[in-house]
Amino acid sequence: MSAIAKPAAKAASAPAVLSKAVARAAERLGISRSLLAKVLGLSPSTITRLYAGDYLLEQNRKEWEFGLLFVRAFRSLDSIVGEETTARKWLVSDNRGLNGRPIDLISNTEGLVRVVHYLDASRGLV
């Protein structure tokens, strides 16, 4: 049997991976494009280009950090609840631990960080 070398698959760049992850997480959570624009600190037209693949988040800008936090929140919530329907309900429900609805909190930096920390702490419980 001869070994045939396969061409190496083109590795996706970090900005492409995070941009796609952010868009997919928002879709799975039912986050509107206008809210995602607020979360990332981008204009609605830039979010439209992000979804179309014509814009990638830039590593040296705040949008990158907000994108990482958003995906981190999604991953934590997904690991806790395990399904989109429950995750969507959690986002729009009042949360006494957060003193508000997570969907309202994630639109600003402080709220996004609080939600991420809350989910991380909840995820750590056994």
C-alpha cells in the first residue's frame, strides 16, 4: 500500500473562526443582529457584513474581546442547559443572581462580563 500525500487543508485564520463562531452563537441563541451590534460595539451594517463573511473581527480592537466574551457565554450556557430552547428562555428570564434579564445585560460591557462570570461560576458547580 503506498502512502499518498494529501494536500494540507487550508487552516482558517483566527479572525475567520471567531467571526463565524460569533454569528453562529447569536443565531443559536436567537440574538438579533441589532443586539449583536451593541454587544460587539459595531454598526448594524458591519454586523450584516459579518454574517455575509465580508467582515472579520479584528484582533487588535475591542470587538475581538467582546466577541470572545460572547462566545464564552454561549459555550458556558450551552454546557449548562444543553439545548437552544432552554438557553433562549434563560436569556429572556429574570435572573435574581444577575439582578436582571441576561439578554438586557449583555448589551453593555459590564453586563456581558457579569453574565460570563455568573455562567462560569454556575458551570463550575458539581
